Amino acid sequence: YNVYNEGPSLSKESKLFAFIPVDSKLLENINVTYANTECKLRDRRHNEIQPPQATHNLETEKKLLECQARGFCDIFECDLPKGMTKEERTTLHVQFDFQKKNAKLMGNVLKFKIVTSICTMSHSEDEFCVNKGQMVLQTTTSFEYIRK
């Protein structure tokens, strides 16, 4: 993801949050970095930040991995620096490995969708992940297991 300050003012110190669904059988080696710095994994017991709600309809033979509630996802917290100029860009990387050897064991499920979300704090208040589509971005990654 490209992260930038829309301006016109310099950015305030802030946070960016990445929500990754938890499934130890299907997702491994989860890594989130911002500007080449590892983001901090938050404790799952803290409930002050709820994941953005995803709305996806699934066909049969599909498995959806998404953050439905706090306990269903890992939240990574990234520090956004103070003083980014207008249009200055940095990079957020969200990476994970999909375990096809475990997908193979899931019977009739052939297609998998993984929904990740990123969001920022409000610039005017200390609100996290303000919805209405303004500060939340969701990405769906699809995998299909083809049986031979």
C-alpha cells in the first residue's frame, strides 16, 4: 500500500492499523511493515479497537477469512511520523503465507478469500478506524485449490 499525506498541512503523529484474520491452519508468517519498520502486534485481549466490518457473500465451496470481531484477528499498529509533507509517500507491506497443504484437508472447500483491512486515526480526534469508508481500506486476496 502507498501511504501519503493528502495535505495541505504537515501530518500529525498518528497510528495506522492493519487487521489480519487469524487462522493458524491456513495463514502463517504474517508480517506487517511500514517504511521498512516492523509494526507492533497488539494484544488480542484489548478491545478498544474493533475491526472494520466486512460484508461478503460466499458461494458454496468457499471459505472466508475476515475479522468479524476482535478475537478473530490480529491487529498490527504502525507509527506514522509527524511532519509528512503533502503527497509525501511511504509504503505499508502486509504479507502472509497461505498454507495450501492444509487447504487440501478441508474437504469440499476449494476457494478461499482472505480479507485484510487497514485504517488510520482521525486527524481531528483520537478516534480509531472511523467508518463510512473514509479511513478504512479492505483488500480481498483469493486462493483456489485445484484438485488433481
